[in-house]
Amino acid sequence: MSVAFTKEESAETASETFLPDRPVSPHPNLVTEAGLKALELQLSQARAACEASNAIEDVNERRRQAAGPMRDLRYFAERVRTAQVVPGPASNETVAFGGTVTFSREDGRVQTYRIVGEDEADPKAGSISYVSPVARALTGRAVGDVVNVAGQELDITAIS
């Protein structure tokens, strides 16, 4: 039989179906209870997307459609497996993982952030990763303390 009549993937199609793994942070995977639930939800959504792609009849299209969900499935499975749930802070005397801190900057801006795990951090929504420079500088400090981050002074005004 002629090669013209066989259905083989081209090199281009094959490269489209393989996506490299998402990078995993070298830091411990600390999460809040809500962060673990969010990771579990994302894992189940990735599983559902993989299952949905299996219903596609064309093998090349199925591989293309499954590439992203498979990568997400590997990532979220690893993040759920390595998650270390950290309970909320026992007191509001010092800044800690899971707590919320308000500080003022030299330019007069006042910002409030909750310190959370890397996967649940969203600065626009008011949460930052515990490994961020700001969170590292603030952790363990108390109201009234002033810390220097990237040449700017941050004055802690509230902890909750």
C-alpha cells in the first residue's frame, strides 16, 4: 500500500500534541484549606476535560485537544499530592501564613493582602504568595513595624 493512503501524523502535528510540564516551584507547597479545595477543583476540572477529549474520534484532534488538560492534570495531581495545609494564624499579633496584613507605603498608598500559598495567590484579588518578597519581609512582624522591600518602606498598620 502506498504511504499516501496511510494516516500518519506529521512532525508538526506530533509537536502540537506534546506540551512540556508546567513548572513546579521548589518551595514547600503550603496552602490554606481554601487553597487545597481550589487545587482539588482544578484537578477534577482537568480530569473532566481529559475525559471529554477522549470522545473525539479523530486521533490527531483528540491528541491536540487532550494536550492542555493532560498537562494540567499532571500539574494539579502533583500539587494536591504535595499540599501541606497550614491552619490559620492562632493570633493577630504578628503577620503569619493565612493572615491578612495592612500596610502603608511611603507614597501614601495603603494595601491589604492575605498571605497564602503560591497557587492561590492573586494580588489583584488581595492575596500574595508567602514566598513573595513583600510577604517574606512582613512575616513575623507586628503592627507598627517598618520593613524595607525593594528600597521602599512598608509600615504595618493592621493584622487580622
